[in-house]
Amino acid sequence: MGNELNLNLDKLELQIPVQVIDSDSDIDTSVQVIDPSNHIEPECQEDTPVWEVSVNRLINLLKSGYSLSVGFSGGKDSSCVLIIFLEALRRLVAEGHPNIPKCYVLNSNTKREMPLIDSYSEWSLTQISIYCARHNLPVEVHQVKPSLTGSFNYYCIGRGKLPRFPGQTRDCAIGEKIQPQQKLVKRLEAENDSEIITLLGTRLDESAARKRSMERFSMDEVSIVELDGKLTFAPIANFDLDDVWMLIAGCCQHDGKPAKIYNTYTPNFDELLQLYRDANSGTCGVIVGDTGNRSSCGSRFGCAWCTVSGERDNSLESMLEQDEAYAFMKPFVKFRQFLINIRFDMNSRDFRGKRIDHGWMKIIPDYFNPTTKRQILRYLITMDRMEVERARKHEEAYYAGKIEKTELNELLCYPMFENITQNDILAIDFVWSLNRDFEEASPAARDYLAIHELGERYFIPEVPRAERISIPKPRWFDVSQDLPNQEEVQGILPIGWKLEDLDINFADEMEVTMASGFSYINAVREHYYQLNKVDIAETCRAALRNDWIRIRKADLLRYDAIARRHDYILRLFQSERPMKENEYGDLVMMNVHEFLIENSIDQEEFESIREKLQQEELADDYAMDLFGVESVVEAINELEANKPKKEPKKPETTVTNVSAYEMAASQMQMF
């Protein structure tokens, strides 16, 4: 084993052997966890409810000096973990236990959550804060958001990166939820000089895929898993769906009576239960007590237009069928379907490459092209505008007495979502400017104003689904050829400027500064009718010069290179203005992607050219006198061909049985 986890508990040093799992090898699903030699089993009756066992386990962790953190999404599973977590803390405080470590409730707002879940989560965070203050619980509530570059609006609409689809990894969840939380946990650990165990709401019963994932990392209800240096624990791993709903239903207070299980941070979960009912065709067996016709009530709520979950969003579609009040979310179904339908449409892809090799640019359609990105932006802004208008009409009807006075109808008097903010517009225009996606300045901001203020609308069309195809093989375009006015190629800076002369402010990561989205929209509004005469390159310069956007200093040269590469392509295309013959024999203009494909070479031809270029580069090398140019090139190519494929780095997992802390907690009480 070799690894030991040392716990210093008030003069008591407990050494716990732990098992280190080599994640490169096949992991037995029944991982044996070695317990301390003086192991003490928790004294629980066979009929002890699973939630009560979980509460006791968390109490032992808290007594052992660990801070706990709950990732709260507002869904059923994270609500269960939160209930158990708060109950464990409440009991310790009520007992007057000294030195209870500070704990945390973390919520990730991706800014594209399903609106009603987002609203419910915001309300719940307030309730949690009130509950913790009332019971003097040492809990801080934090909400995190993805970084600017990690947000959907930046990486998809700005850069053109495709959304994730069924069967693909959930990179979106990593960048938009997990990484922001991990970053905050790391900061909190440093500030408080304490180790935090993150409590997860994952359950083995959720799905076969989730079970495989949990078993891979030995996650269960008794194991604390150290993954990439971060401690995690899944206290409800062994809960089935009935356990989840029985706990939630048992924590509801009605008619002034206390809850049957725990009085917790909210008097009831009626709103959550109703959301799940409506997302599950109006039934939920555990809740209505219909054991003869139980429905799983296992619906899942993700992002408003999550394209990873499958061909259809059954939960959202069920809600739309159940209640007309949910009709404001209909555009999300159409938008999601649009993204799925264009997944394999190569006409929506950008062939401009991001890799240069020996003066040749790789041409491969793995991102959305500018036209598609702008379509997506226009659809989302139009959805925002229509939602504002819906809310105003609803408010008038509500206060005129034409609509029933319910909590939901009162909530619907306000816009339920805003897909695209003014800060988003600034960030999108910044990256579109770097990429020279269009010829005129501030296209995103002009669309924003045209839709919100000039009445333009872009409704989501019903497009046929593109058939599944393989991505075309890469081609290569020569970017070493000189332009007629080569000196006019520009990057972030105008001609004649040097990067070191640029007087701008930098940040630890790209960010939109305070109120800059508002300032930018005002500036575009003021010059709206003149911007068609301004080069798009000026947008990114203005953003940096006016301190609207700050970037990392280390990224300045990279962004300048990106801008120069795309400026070169744009100017080359403009100088040639290529034509093509259409199906009727007429000469018509090419677009930039057709131009790149028409003038590119295939992989085999590029390999031949690259070998010659390598020979030219090596020809003057002193070592060539001995070995010869061709033999060195052959050796290099052979090494490249035989080089083993780099396997993705897999995290090392350390597992500790949670029962170890039962012994530690019981011994601490002796001192």
C-alpha cells in the first residue's frame, strides 16, 4: 500500500492505511477498502433509515475536523444531500460541540439553466442562508459562475466550438460547473487552512452509466475518495429513487405540523415536487402514494437546451404538455432541436484552421462558421425579446384580474430568462473581431440593438436533420504566399505599432470589466449608422483600449497571432474575390470556405511537401555532413510514425472507508 493518511485529532494521531488504485488498470467493482486495525462499526439497527445512517457519518466527519461542502443544484439528489448535511450540523450545534469546522453550500449557475429550476435554486439559497443564521450553523453560501471563456455564449457563439452531443464527454459540465466550484474550494481551503470534503449527490441507482463511473473510482456510501488531490464523498450513493423521494416528502411541514423526518431549511418542497411531477407526465408514485401504478419520477433537469441528454428532452416536453404556464419555455425545445439537426451539416462549419505547419494551415470543419454563429446569436436574442414582451402582457393581465393569483403566475410577471446579456455581446464581438468573422465592426451589438430596439426578429426555423457523416479529412492551405500589400496584414495593433507600446490593463483571466457591456452597447448605439464603414478589426482594439475587456498578459501574443492569421485570410480572399460556376453554368461569387477548399491540398500531398521543407531546414545543419539530410528526415518521420499514442492522463484515486471516522469521533469525546 505504502500510503497513509495521518489525522491529528486533539493529541490523538490516527494512522489509517488507505488503498491506492492504479486507474490505468481494470478496477474491480467490489473494491476492498482496508479499515483501521481498531475498527469500530457504527451501532445501527438493521431498520435504521438510510438517511439517518448518512447523517451519523457526516457527524463523524465533522467531529474529525473536516469542513464539508455541498454542491447544490436545486434538484432532488442535491436537495437530499443538503438536508442530511444541515441536519448533521444542526445536531452538533445543538449539542454544544466545540470547534465545528466552517462548511459551505456551493451553487453553480451556468447562466443557461432551465428557468424554473434556476428560480427555485435562487429562492432555496436564500432559505438556506436564513436557516443557517437561525440555527447558528457555521455555513457560508456561495454561488459560482463559469469564467468568461468557459461560458457557452463565448465558446460556442463566440469561438464556434460545437455543443456536446449524445455519446460525447460532458466537457460543458466540466467547464461551466465543476471547474468553477473546484477553483472556489481551493481558495476556501487556502483561506481557512482546512481540508474540505465535497459531498456529491451521485447515486449508483441513477443509471447504468453513472454506476459504471462511480465504480470506476470506487465511489460508494462508505468511501471517501481522493481524486486529483480533492476529497469527495457520496453520502447517498446507496439511496434508490424511493429513498430520495421519501426523505424529501418526509421533510415537508403541512398544517402547522412538524415534518415526519427532519425540519429543514424549507417548510416544504411543494414547488420541487410539482416540477418533477410535471416533468414526469404528471405522476410521481412515491409522492401520491399510488403503489399500484408507481412512476419512477426520475426526471432530470439540466441546461435549458442540453444537447447531451439524448434525442429529446423528455422532462421539458412533459412540462409543456402538463401546464400552459410553462409555454414560455417552448423556444428552448425548438432551439435544442435546431442544434441537433445541424450537427452534421458541413455547410454550417468553419473551414478556417487553427494550426499552422511549415507555412500551411490545416483546413478541417470542426467549428461553427460565422454565419451559423450569428444565426444562433440572433435566435437567442429574439427569444429574450419575446420573453420580455410576454412578461409585460402577463403582468397586465395578472393585475387586471384576468389571471388567477398564484405564486407561479406572480413569478411569470417577470422575464424568466435572459440568454444573452450586454456583457456577452461585448465578449462575442471581441472574439469575432479577432477572428475577422465579418467585415464590418460590432456585428453582435448591432444585432442586439436591431432586435431589442428596432423590432427585428429572427425566429428559429425548422430545418431538416443532416445525415450523420464522418468529418471530412483535413486539407492544407498555403499561407506563406505574399499578398499584394503584405504590410497591411494587422493583428491586435494597427500598422506600425508594437505590442510593448500597447497601454492596456491585464487580468488573471479574460474578463469583462464592471458595467462595460452597458458602455459598449451605448457606444454602438451612438454610432450605429456609421459602423458599416468601420473595419471589424477595430472592435477588439477598442475593447482593450477602453478597458472594456482585460486579457491575461501571457495571451497577448497568442491573440495577436490569431488576429493576424485571420486578417491574412480575409485580405487574401478580398484581393482575389474568387468566382465559381453554379449548377446552371453561371459565374457566381465563392464564400471564404469554398475558396479555402478549392485552393487547398490533401494530406498525402502535404506530407510530401512537408518532407521537402524539412530537408531544406536541415540542409545547413552541421550534423548533416555526417548523416545526410534525407536519412535524418527519414529517421524523424519513422520516429513520428512509431511514436506510441499518448494516453489521456487518468487521475490517481485514493479510497478511505468512512467508518474510520466513527472510531476517531468516538475517541475524541474522551479528551
